Amino acid sequence: MRVDLHCHSTASDGTLAPADVVARAYERGVRLLALTDHDTLEGLPEARSAAERCGLSLLNGIELSCTWGGATIHVLGYGFDSDAPVLKNALEALYKGRWARAEEIDRRLAAKGMPGTLEGARAIQQSLGDSRNAPARPHFAEYLIQAGYVQDRSEAFRKWLGSGKLGDVKQHWPTLEETVKTLREAKAWISLAHPLAYDFTRTKRRKLLGDFIMAGGHALEVVNGVQPAEQVGMLAILAREFGLMVSAGSDFHMPGDWSDLGMYRPVPEDLPPLWMRFGHAIYPASQEPT
């Protein structure tokens, strides 16, 4: 059974509605899917209805933002109780924080002669699908393109929204320890997302893994979309050394970008897959979709 444990919809920063993500995943051969929108469960009811219609198994999933070592880290949670009060409280705080961040991005860009970016980003977000969540930086980037301030998304992030730029507003996320504790109390299985996306030295990355395990984490996302094969090998070594299970997913956001649903590098066969905890096996690597 083909799985995808990392993807996004219009409930956060994806471009397809949750039902369309499910339909696309099913068409591409995925039979176990986790919709892991950023800091929200808003897309899960629609996704679950779509999954029931087509016969796809859908896990409760989420990608939570937190801080560790002065950096923003992402943690993936699976199979949790979505009604757990501790999780609901944490998500409400993140919801408010994301709106405060969007308003600050708007203020900063307006001070540089680009007014109305929050309104514009919100309109773009709503055109993709109704959401009560704050627009994310990709929505701001799209508005900057439409308003003629930049040529493309790459320029928007390079000049205004990328790491260390004016629009890179640092949110007061909870700590890694607090986030893992929240997920554990909601009975989640927990994986550290895309460990090589953080600009850490090898020593600092190992320290992160140690702290993640001490907090109660279970798995490492060894495969994230079409990342280079040597990176998969590097993360596989760490998973073996630290005794972690592994997760894998496309990190899908939109068609034609990065990686499509069900599309990722083969998972090393000797590593214990997290999805086996949900009673599912995966096709051999030779049958992975392209």
C-alpha cells in the first residue's frame, strides 16, 4: 500500500482544497494519506468525507511549528485525538499568533511602499478555498506578484519574505518540548519534519535529535519529496543510530511544484516505518510513482 504522510491543502499554504488533495492522492495510487496542514485541523473534515467516498485511508495529521535552538522547527503528528483539549488549546494559540504575524508582515511591507498586502493576500487565499486561518507567506508572495512589486515567487522571497528578510516575522511559537508534549497528550505518533531543511551543523542536528527523543518523539522524516538521494542516506544513518522509526511524504503544496502526491525517494528497506503502526505496508521502491 502506497502512503504519503506529508501534504498540504488550502487550509494552510497549499493550493488545492482538502477534498481535491485526497482525490489527487487517490488517482496517483496513494491509499494511506495524512493531510498535515500547518498548525490547523480545519481541512480534516472535508478531507475525511472525500476519503470515505473514494475508499482511501486518511490519518489525522498536522504539522506544528515550534522553536528549538533559536530556530523554527516543524513537527509532524499522526493518528491523534483531534478533540483532545490540550491540542485544541494549542491550536487556538497558534491561530491567534499566525494572525498577529500576518498583520505585522502587512505593516512592514506597507512601510516600504507596498500597502494593502494583508487584504490582497487574504483575497488570494479565499479564492483558493474558504479558510478562517491567516494568510501565509506564499499568499503574500502571490499578491506581490499580482500587484507588480515582484516578477515571481522567487523574487518575492529573495527580496521580502524569505529567511532574514523584512517579511520574515518571527512568531512566538511554543518550544519543541512543549509541542511534543501536546501531541503526546493527544495520543499522537510524532515525527521530526525535513531535518535537513534547518541550517544546522551536524553537531547541532544531532543535538536536536537527542532533544526530540528526550521530549518523546518517535520518528524521523527520512524521505521528503524528491530531495537528493544522498540526503536520504544521511538521514537513514541518523535514524539507525538514534533508533528512530521513519516517516516519508511528498510535502505536496501544489501541482507542478517540488513533488507531487505519493512521489518521493525510496525508503531504505531496513528502517522501521512509522506507518506500520497503523497497520499498513508500502509498495517496494521500484513501484513508487513518478
